[in-house]
Amino acid sequence: MGRRTQAERDAMTIEMGYALVSAAVLAGLTFAAVAAPALLLLDLGRTARTVVLTVAATIAVLAFVTRVVHVLWRFPTRPEGHRLDGAPDPAGLPRSGRSDPSP
């Protein structure tokens, strides 16, 4: 397995930035969607308010991590059909059997 080109490193940097920014926006929106209705519409005590904020923060963190993993998992590692460990990607290999799909 050879070294990565500058274009591959740049693409990965941009993808990581996209993953982090989109995950931060998603986490903020998730926190607001969970916490705002309970805090603005209901008259909660101190303990209930703390519980709502803790649940909202926990769900926002889970949304953040899920988004980052989802975006980076889908990022292609090598365009020429090889995984990062050097093994050929089974999806990139030709299938055995007839090459012409017509009957």
C-alpha cells in the first residue's frame, strides 16, 4: 500500500471538517428540540429542570457521535477499490461467471 496523495489527505480533512460541523449543528438542534418545549411550556422545579437538561445534553451528545461516525464511515477510503489495510475491496472486484448479463 502506497502513501496517500495530497489530494487524498485534503479530501479527508474536508470530510472530517464537514462531519464535525454538521454534527455540531445537529447536536444543537437536537438539544433545543428536546429541552425547549419542556423548559418553555412547563413550569418545572429545579430537579425536573436539571433532569430535562441532562437528558437533552445526553441525546445531543449521542446525535453528535452518531453523525460523525455516519459521515466518516461512508467516506471512501481508496478510489481504486482497495481498503486501507491493502486488501482488495470485494465490491470493486469483477464477479465470476458470465460477463454479459443478457440471456
